[in-house]
Amino acid sequence: MEEKELLEKIKEVQLELASVFVEICERHNLRYFLAYGTLLGAVRHNGFIPWDDDIDIMIPYPDLLKFEEYCKDELPKGYFYQSVETDHEYNLTISRLCKDNTIMLEDRMANKNIHHGIFMDIYPLFGAPKGFKRKIQIFRAMKRALYLWGEPTLNHGKLMCLGSKLMLKLKPKKYRKKAVEKLFAKISYDYDESANVTVLDSSSTMMKRTYKKEWFADGMPHIFENRTFLIPKDYDNILKICYGDYMKLPPENQRKPHHDYIEIALSTDNSK
């Protein structure tokens, strides 16, 4: 299968996953919003960014907890909700909705015994305190992500790499799960009680971004690939924080998928 044809097939599965997710959210009045490149694609292209290969969704953490409970009884057969609780070697700070009997194998996750199916990323939104408390929240979130990942940071400079190695050495693996739980309790400020919100993803760049909660409101309908999904009410401010002049197309040599997939299969009986 040619690369372009494969990309279109992946998008079809991504839309399928998003539809399953949204159906459960709408059934129970859960809030969600298209996010990052998916939000940009909706606003700029009314669908996928032509060279993009995934769907990203944000959801307030209280609603994500409800979604996880509903998944236990309502998630259709053939799909898998992935988190550190449902897939024990999974070590990311976000969760995913995956399709069974498919493969989308990332190089960074290849050695993990987890569900490697085609997935949709789900980013929980938390409250973001102000001032020094916000700096502490970011530091603890980065520490939590490091303990979950279990390997030193390599792409943020030598000093960060040395610091992460030291923190991992001071916290042996058998104590990290407990540390992760304690850190999460300290950083998960309530979404509904906060004026500002944030995503505490493993990416320090994303962690440092703060959004006004009022920009999200209850979301508003927008077309995405001839379907209707919710986007933040004030998507303009959010996209400016993430991408700057977001309506300007990048240079042609940058118009390519950004993930590190080493294997993709649209159908297989060995997706885990």
C-alpha cells in the first residue's frame, strides 16, 4: 500500500475512534474538545491537516473519570481504553482509545508489552494555580512524568539529562508507583474550581501552557471531515498559544507526519 493511501486509511480509523469516544461523551453530557493539530485542522481545513496522522482530544479531568467508568460497560467490542491503570506497562501521562487487531507501533514504546493498536490521544485538563504554586505544579508534573517513563530525558540538554538520571537513581523503580500517585494528588488541581487550566502531559512545553477556562466554556460544534465535533469556544486564543500565526501553512518540507511509527497494520490478530 502506498504511503498516501495508508495515511488515508489511518485517518478513517482515527475518525472511527473519535466517533466512539464522542458517542459516549454525548450520551452522558461529558465535556470534550478537539485539541492541538486536530483543532488546528478543524479550523484551518475543516478536517485533518492533510499530512497529519492522528486525532487529539482534551477533556476536563472530572469528565475523564466518568468516561473511564462508562467505558467499563459501554465501550463497544473491538476497542480498548488505555491508561496506566488498564495497561500496566503503559507509561505515558495521557490516556488513549485504541482499536483492537491493528498496529501503530511507536519506536519509543516498542519494548513495552502493551496494546499497540491504532490510537487516539486523550489529554486531561486540570486546574492551573497562579504564581509560585504554578511553578511547583509544573516541576512535580515533570517529576511524575519522569518516574512513569523510567528513563532520563535526552532531548532537553545535558543538565536536564543529568538531573533526571539523578532523580531516577534516588527513587528506585519499586518506589516509583507510590511516588507517582502522591505527585498526582498534589498537581491535579480541580478543573471546575480554577480560573486557568492546563494539560500536565509528559511534554514540558505542553505543561507550561496555561489557558483561561472560559476559553473552553461548553464547546461549540464545528465540522471535521463532514462530521460535527466540539471545539473550544475561544479557539483563536488557544491556537495562538500553541502555534502562533496558525493560519499560515508551514514550509513544504515540514508538511509531514511527526510521529515515530516503526510498524503500522490496519488488520492483525496480534495487536497486543
